[in-house]
Amino acid sequence: MSNILWIDLDIRALNICQEIENSALVFNNGLLGRVVRVEENRQNSGVYGVGVCFLTQSDKNSRDIQDLFSKLSRKPRKS
């Protein structure tokens, strides 16, 4: 199973993403995505490129997504 991540975005960036992909799965002003690729940068040790496939509304009922919703709902947000 790939890791699922939540990307916190300001409202302007979030709106742009939603215009591009109107079925994007948005939660607490952030996008949800699944890590699909990780590559280490050979010229810069400790730096990685990460490929993310953004989740859509049709993915929101999967068990791992529901678990993430639960965890994110309990976590206090930074101001």
C-alpha cells in the first residue's frame, strides 16, 4: 500500500487545483494524494523527488482514506 498524504494549501492554491481537477478530494483546506514514486536526487544527497497521484471523490470511501480523515479530524490545526 502506498502512503497517503494530506497537502495543506492556502485557499488560492486550493482553488487553482480544484479548477484543474474538479473531482479532487479536498479535506480541511488541503488535497489528499497517494505517493506513487520516490526518487533520490543523485546530485543532492538527502533530497528526494516525490510523485503524487491526487485522490478523487470516488476514492473517499476506501478504508485507508476514512482512517486518514479520522486522524486529521483529531489533529489540531496550526494558525
